[in-house]
Amino acid sequence: MVLVFVVLVAVLTLVEVCLIAAIFITGQKLIHEIHQTYEGLKEKASPVKENLRVGLHDIDGIVNGFDRAIRNLNQLVEGTKYQVLRLNGLIECSGNRERAQKSKASEVVTSTTREVKTTWSIAERAVLIPLHEGSAVVRAVWHGLRFWYAARRRD
């Protein structure tokens, strides 16, 4: 019985050693397959990695381009703000000038109207009144001559 027990233990130990060896060999195969898969992925990922690196470099260039464009737009906006402020100042200045010109034109028209009225009154006194008086004298002379000729005809 002891011998059966020893044989049984020896057989079980041998089976156990075989199982451990099989697990070890399977583990080694699994490690080898994992290593081959890793190397295959590494080979396949290398161009993708390089493409990604180039793509990221291109994206970096695009981002830098956008950054420059944003800075340029910012400068353009600032320049436009300055030009708008300057244009508003010019409009306000021209508005002030326009108001001043309107005021000056109004003064000129008022002054001219006043001068025309003054000139008219002078012309009226200097020309029209004497003309009217001369006309009255001519009418009086004419009526007087008419009366005289009419009286002479009757005589």
C-alpha cells in the first residue's frame, strides 16, 4: 500500500510536473505570440505614428497660420477702429464747418438783403421820387399848356 501510495504520488507528481511544463510551454508560446503581435503592431503603427507626427506638424503650421491670421485681423480691427474714430472726427469737423458755412451764408443773405433795402430806399429817394416829381411837373406843364391852348382857341 505504501508502494501504491508512493507510485500514486509519483504519478501525480509527474502529471503535475507535466501540467506545469505544459502551462510553462503555453505561457512561453503566449509570450512569443504577444511579442510577435507587439512587433507587428509596432511595424504597422510606425507609419501611422509618422503620419500622425507629420499631421500634427501640419496642424501646428495651420494653428500658427490661424494665430497669425487672428493677429492680423486684430490689427485690422484696431486700425479700422482708429480710422472710424478719425472719420467720425472728420464728419463732426465737416458738420461744424457746414454749420459755420450755413451760418455765414445766412449772414451774407441777411446782410445782402439789408444792403438791397438800403440801396432801394436810396434809389427811391434819388431816382424815383425826382422822376415822380418830374413827371408831376411835366403833367402840370402839359395841363397848363392844354388849358392855355384851349383858352386861346376860345378867344
